[in-house]
Amino acid sequence: MPEPKDPPNTPRQPDRDRGTGTETLERSKLQRPPMWRVLMHNDDFTTQEFVVHVLTTFFRKDPTEATALMLKIHMTGKAIVAVYTRDVAETKVDQVTEYARAQGHPLMLTLEPDA
């Protein structure tokens, strides 16, 4: 009769019948995924109110923070509005771009690696 196999990633018990000792498992170190910045860019057509609306709706900013970010975007041309993993950042950019286009706004968002 074959010996039962141990489930993956569980330490084996010493084999008392054969005197082979114990086995040590190597633990792999988990690394944090790379993060990406979502940047919102200023344009001459998207209203400030719409930018604040997007920041509160899609990026969960409170109205005060959203207004401050909107002003920074307006004054400097762009600002980091959030930092996420790449998949989440790409999804946010796609969602906001689609929503803005549907509302008639050319709002532009881009991604860059977080340093």
C-alpha cells in the first residue's frame, strides 16, 4: 500500500520507522506589488465641478480634498490623484475616461510608476 502524501506546504513529520529526521520548508518572501500613480491633467473644457465630482465619486476624496486637488490640477497642469497597483490604476483610468466621455468631457488621466 503506498504511503499517503503530505498536503503541499506542510512540514513532514519525522519518519520514525526509517529514522530519517525532519524536513525544513523554505519560506518564500512575499513582495509588495509595484504601485502606479494615477495623474489627472488639466484641460480647457472640463469644468472644475466635474473634476471635483470625479474625485469624490471614483477616488473617494472628501469634498475639501477634492477641491484642493482640482485647484492643483488647474494651477500646475496635472496632479497625482491616487496610487494603486497597476491593475486597479488601469481600471480607474478606464472607468473615469469612459464616464467623462459619456458626459461630454475630454478629461485625461495617465499612469506612471510610483517611485
